[in-house]
Amino acid sequence: MHSPSRLQAHLLRGIQNLALDHQQRRIEFSVSGQPAEVLAQLQIGERSLILLEQVAAGVGVPQAWIAYSRAAGERGDRWRPGQQLLGSGFVDRDRLLAGLGREVRELQHMAGVGAVFTRQGGLDSDVVARFRRVMGMTWQRLGAISHALGLTREEQHQVWARGDRHWSTAVADQVRAADARSVAQSWNRIVATDFSALTVPVIVLQAAGITAEDLAAAMPTSPDDMVTHVADALTAAEHHADTAPAVTDPSRTPDATAISAAVEGAGTDNPALDVSASTDGLGDADTAIPDFDVDAGTAL
């Protein structure tokens, strides 16, 4: 029998109690019927649970413990203080660093997509704000994982590096070479992300004692600065390209024209991208996380 660490126990409690509450709602809704708004609540609950499990795995909670906690919650058992678990608590650190590196590269790509669109201008301010909230909350989650793992300077370089170039230069080259439609589709996926589910792991990690200062110390740059770094790299690449025309308005470049057309083709009029009812959130590292309706017995 092994006792999880304080952080591990906090995450496992969140998983077990959230699984319990989610299962109870499923039973209640199966009796009363499932209108669209009820199905949406169930989907948010399931996505929140999956994200919380991913964060737990990312900070080194053994998969067997995660699976046991979810199963216990679904059976109707709420987490008990001092609960012990079977099996070893060991998880290979190299595997954890590799997983964090993959998520950091996804965050870097998000910054690249944001740089492409914010440079061209003319975007709806609400959609841009939603992008910043989603990227900011993702940045917070990865900052919390990095802090929990206690990355050394060498390990931080390892998870952020893109070969022998600065990551922003590599990302700029990727988005410049990418098909305009695929970049537009990436933008639409980001701004349509379920922000409510995205906040749950961060709230649980904060309740475990991880502070905004911890996040800032664990990440080499802020989310807004990440977008700026890629935008600067894109500008530098355009200036040095042999075939690039002299351009003073980024919105009139061939790339910007193609992207604008691709955005329209990718479905920016989709109701899923309506941000009028979206939850307020985080745009940068210094903005406080909003209040979110989470049962205290579930996540905290």
C-alpha cells in the first residue's frame, strides 16, 4: 500500500469525486430525459474528467491509481482523507518530460496560429479574446505541471527546444509552410474549445497550493509574449525571403488573402464559435482565474 503525495491526493480526490458526481447526473438525467442543455452538461463533465486525468498523469500519478479513483467514484464512493492505494507510485521521469514536451509543442503551435491571425487584423474582438482565454488557460495548466515536476533549467530547455533554433523561428517556418485552410481550421478549433472544462484542472491545481508566481517561474515566457515572438519571427522571415514583396500592410500579403478566404471556408459563421455566452477567462499570466461553478466536494 502506498500513500499519494499531497498534490497527487488532491488530483485523485478531484477525479474520484468528479466521477461520482458525473455518474449521479447521468443516472438522474436518464430518468428525466436528456434535452440538449442536459447533454451539454454531461459532455462538459466528461471532458473535465478526462482533462483532470491527463493532468494527473502528467505530474506523475500512476495510471493504475487514476483508473482506480475514477472507478471508485463511478461506483458511488467519495474520496476519503488518508486513502491508500495499491501498487508502486513510481513513474519514469523521462516519460513525463516527453509528454510535457508534446504538450508544450502544441502550445507553441497555438501561438503560431494566433500570430498568423492577429497580424492580419480585422478579426472580431470577441473571437480574439476567446483565443487568448483558451491559450492562457492552457499555458497555466502546463505551467502548473512544469512546477509540479520541478523542472531543472536543462529540462525546461529540453521540453521547449526545437532543434538548434529558437522555438518561435521553427514555429514561424511551420505556419508559413502550412496550407492556409489547415491553419484556419486550427484557429477555429482553438476558439471553439470548451473553456469551462479547460478551467477545472487549473482550479484543482491552484487549490493544491500552486500559485500564479509558481506558474510564471516555471514558464520561460507569457502566452501573449509567445504570440509576439512568433509574429516577430514571421516578419523577419518575410523580410529575408528572396521572393517576398515589399509589404507595409500584413493584411494585403498573399498569405493573408488566402487565410481570410480559408477562414470563411472553414466556417467562422458556425454557431459553435459564438462567444457571447462563453465563460470569462484568462488572457495572460497576470489575470486571475474566474469563478467557476465547481462543487467543492468534487474538485477541491
